Amino acid sequence: MRGVRKVALGMAFSFFILSLGLVYWQVVQADTLLANPANRRLILMENRVTRGGIFDRNGEIIAQTQVVDGKKVRVYPKGEMFEPALGYSSVKLGASGLEGSLANWLLGIKKATPTQAVQQLFALPREGDDVVLTLDSRLQSIAYNALKGKKGAAVAIDPKTGEVLALVSQPSFDPANLDQNWEQMISDDEKRSLQDKLRPLEHRYFSLFPPGSTMKVVTSAALFRSGLNTTDLYQCQGSTVINGQVIPEQNDKAHGWVNYNMALADSCNTYFATFGVQAGDKTFLSVAKGFGFGEKIPFELNVPRSSIVNGDMNPTSLNTNLLAASTFGQGEVLVSPFHMALITAGIANHGVIMTPHIIERVLDPSQNTLFEQKPEPWLTALSKEESDKITSAMVTAVTEGTAAPGALPNVSVAGKTGSAEPGGNVLTHAWYIAFAPSEDPQIAVAVIVENAGTGGGNAAPIVRQIIQEALNQKAGDKK
């Protein structure tokens, strides 16, 4: 009898634990499970839910569900222009990108209206919510076409609000008929050599690259905080030796006597390495952390953390050789184009980096606003005085230095080039960062073109086109 009682108690306890588990997963974690892009239940729900539309900031359709021959079809009018950020939604392939991360809105699950809640409870047909993005199709088109045929990325941000105005990765893919074309797309890329692979699914704006000389805008703050007199002259002789390590200039060019402004404008490696080492590793690391290195960037899509040291997101020290190389964006420094755009935007915004966002608002099927994003600061990387000094040097870089190819008539552009060595016998990555107008910045841009050579020659023209379009069309405004 005692044995039967123990078995009964054991079974009762097991059912109790099971019940707790069911309550936890079905009630407490229900929204989390539904929001997970890997949850195919979201995809299967679309048999009775009409997925909401995705629109750019001016109301242009980016993604929409239409009924064709009695079947729901997801339509992407802009083709591959918004990929891979936009992503896809497929019963066969699952969901990715914004189509995946915004599924709880697009399917009317998050903050469901009373009507949607009743329809969901009784598994009735219903409509999801519409999502309006901060992206501007005009800027996206300029960046997409300028990068077409290349490997690279472009990011444009409103420095005052953190709104992402353009997010382009090339090569990309056409989301139409992806179920049928998937195997062929993957197979075609697998046949290419490692160097020639297109990697169309890769979010290159989130990929990590050595930043090259664009890193000097970060190092600048370390120089200021070390007490460096920025008007003092330094003689650049084409190279220098620090702790037995040769620090060369690009093409061994001797810049002669330069102060801080001209050192940034001419992209003088030896100047930044010499005074960066004098500033010390603690100051440099503190500045880098202040710009978000090692930090999780708050954004609707996952952005890998940038780092100064491989495998250590919060280093407390750097040896002299690594510090010297890091000051001009080599060594082990890795940063994403997205983060580099945020850094540029922070300089433009008097040192304050705003929290980046790509969702502007969400509308229910009756077009009532369910959610609207408000600008919020993320980090204060610089004082206004420090940002003003860097801005002045970046303007000089455009008017008199290596960043001149980014210049625009009658507009004061603040820019910086970068030619980053990725390692191996390949061309450098071409970087260019800029914002404009320098006195009242409306847009900040970062562009990388992989293995393309110099930033001035290959990335600057793309940035110039994006800024020109933004200022001509006032891309931050509605039509």
C-alpha cells in the first residue's frame, strides 16, 4: 500500500511540474516564442492572417501581401534593393531580417487590438499591422546603385534622431520566388573560390572589418584627453619606429610638419601612433569604450560588437605595439560599417550618439498608431569641444586632404578616408565616413567597399552621392 502511495505521489508531483512547465511556456513565454523568427508557427499562421505591409518613411511599399489566383503572395516591389535587411518569410525557409524580427507586429500579435485578439482566440481570418520604417527609398536607391557590382555596404543615419535612412549590402538577392531559387543561389556561390564568393545573405553593414584610418576620429579624443596641444607641429618623415615596430605611412609618403588638423586631413599614421602611445592604453581604451566598442548596440536587428582586441570585449590593457597599430585602425581592431556610421553621427551630434532605430511607427489595420519611436541618446562619446575639434579637422580633410573626393559645391562636408589592410595579398578595404552640412548636420554616412583600394578613390564618390541626394531632397522630410 505504501508503495502505491509513493507511486501516486510521484505521478502527482510529475504532473504538477509538467503543468508548471506548460504554464511557463504557453503563458509566460508565449510572446517570446511567437516573436522568435525560427518559430514556424508564425509562418503557418499566415494561412489565416494577412501579413501587414512594410513601407518606407514616405509611404512607398517595400513589402506587401497580395492575393494572386486565390493564394496569398508576398510581393517585394523594390526587388533586391532592401535585402538582406528586409529578409523573407517562407513556410519552406522560415523567416529572416525584418520580416522575421517584426513578425509579431506584421501578424497582429503584439499589442493586438480587441478585434485582433478575438480573431486570434477563435482562429479567424484577420489582418496584421503595417510597419513604417525610417528608411528612405531615394537614399537606398542611390546607395544600392552606387554599390551594384561591388562588395560592400552603406549606412546613412540622421545624427540628431538616430533614424537609419539607408542600409545597403551588396551583393544581395531578390526575395521574389526565393523558395524556387534558393538552392540555385546557394549552389552558384558554393562553386566560387573563397575570394570570389558573393555571400548574398550576409548583412555586410553588420560584418566586422578593420577600420583603417577612419579609426583616427576615435583616437583623436584620446589625444585631446592626454593634454596634447593640437597646434604643436610634428615632423612626419614617412615612417617611424615605436618599440621596434615600424609604423609606415601609406606609400611611405612624408607629410612634413603637421599639426593635429593636418595630420587628420593627410591621414598621418605616425602622428596618431606616436601621440596615441603617449596618451597611453588606458586613455585609448576608455575612449573606445565611450564610442561603444565592446558594447551591445541597441537596434531592431542584431549587430555584432566591435572590438579593439580579438576575443576580449573589455580589455584593460594593450601592449605598446598593439596600441600603436590600433590608433590608426589596424592591429586587431574590428568594427562594423553600421557602428562606424554611428560614430560619425556622434561626432556630428556634438558627441552624443543617438540610439539607432529603423522602425518609425506601427499602424493597426484601421491605420491607428500602435507604436511610434522616440529619439533617445545612447552614448555621450565626446564633449562638444572635442567634437568641434574633430569636425574642424574632418572639414580640413575634405578641403585640403585625402577626403577631397567627398567634397560638394557650396556645402561644408566633414569627411575621413580609410584604407584598411585585411591581411593577405589582397587590396585594402576602401572606407569613407562623412556628415554634412558640418555646421548643421542632417546626415551621417559610412561606406566600405571591400578590397577596392583607397577610400578617397572608391568609397568617397558613393558617400558624396548619398549626401547630395539627402540634401537635395531633404530625405528626412516627408514628401
